[in-house]
Amino acid sequence: MQARYLPSSNLPPGSGRFKTTAWTVVLSAKDPDDTDFRSSLEYLIQTYWKPVYLFVRSKGNPHEKAKDLTQEFFALFVEKNFLRTVDREKGRFRTFLLTALSRFLMNAHAHDKALKRGGGLRPIQSLDALKDEEIGTGYEPQQGETPEEAFNRHWARALLARVFERLEQVCEAEGKRAYYEVLRMQFFDTLSDGRRLSYKDIGDKLNISELDVTNFLHRAKRIYKDLLRDEIRSYVTTEQEVEEEIRDLWRSLSA
């Protein structure tokens, strides 16, 4: 995990910041009458456009074409309300999105002209956010990687980043900000020569002992694992699927 994969997006307003889960957002985004409909749609698009872009890119489309198709997919996603058919009991949201995207690309020749964003909605901000600088290193297909593998790799990164964001929120709310900071420093901070921070370095920065660093790190990792399972439970239906999703997650990142 690297710092560039951490999101800057916020959870949809009014949706219960610490209780919001993938399916909470999905269900809000499928119902135009829901008070969080607009913000939930934007959150889903902002969260998942990079896995979608990489899947499209991995299908052999050059960068500019992949950007156009990604924007077109999400415009159609909104206009045709793809989410109206999504059902938690029918399977994982990741599978639903990938299936919808595959079908879209099969019929992409029928959508050569720019689509109008329908339903009387103002343009979704995320559709205009596909800036070149945001598609940096790590957002290009890897050699020998299938489009599905590319999509799953960046889905996994988006999921881990979202959970890391939740970790910060939970630690802040519980008055244990130091737990989050210790984990963040261990993963993302480096010294001027590029070396990772030692426990002593982290302790000196936070004015705590090395023993505290060890204990806080252990607790932060435990909270993170619990939050990860909680997040996965929000879009699968059984504990067996949770375990399968975790295995898929690490497999996608280690490929």
C-alpha cells in the first residue's frame, strides 16, 4: 500500500459518517427519491472510477479513449439508473459493476456520440475529474495482466484506502488519534534518505515510548482488520463470502 492510493473524498453527507457502508451508499444511489441520492452517486463514482478506467485501458484502449469511455460509462450509469437492478442477495457489488462495465464495452460502438446526462441531473463532478495527473504510476495495466485482474487490483486498493480512511475517523472519534498516526507513519512516512521510520523515530515524533508505539501499532492493526471485515460484510451476505473476498483481495494485490 502506498500513500498515493489514499482517497481525499468524503462520505456522503447526512448518511451517518461512521456507519456508512458500501451497501448503504448503493441503496441510496439506486433510489432517486432518497435524500442522499445525489451524494451517494458521486461517492460511488469517485470511489470506483479508477478501477473502471484501468479495466477499460486494459482492453487495449489508449489513454484518451479509455478516459472517454470511462466518462461515458458513468454518464450512462446515471442516465439509465443501472443500480435499479442491483440486489445485495444476488451477489457482490464488485461483480455487478464489472458485469455492467463488460456489457457496456461490448456495445460501445453504439455510444460513439457523447451522451447527454439524463434525469434532469446537474453534471456529476466526478465525471469531469479524470485528469491526467490523477492517473499516475500504478494506474496503467501491468504486463500480462488481464482486464479483470487490473480491475480487481484497483478495486482492492480502493477498498483498503476506504478502510484506512474509516480507521482515521474511528480513532479520532474515540480519542485514540495516536493509534492511527503510528500506523500511518509506519506505512507511509520515510526519513530523508528514504528509509522507513523505526519505532524510535515514530516515538520521538509523537512524544511516546517505543513500547507505546508497539502497543498502539498492534491495536491499530486490530481495529483496521475489524473495519476491513465490517466493510466487506457490507457487500457480501455470508461469513464464507467474507473469507473468500479477503483471499481475493490479497491475491489481487500480490499478483
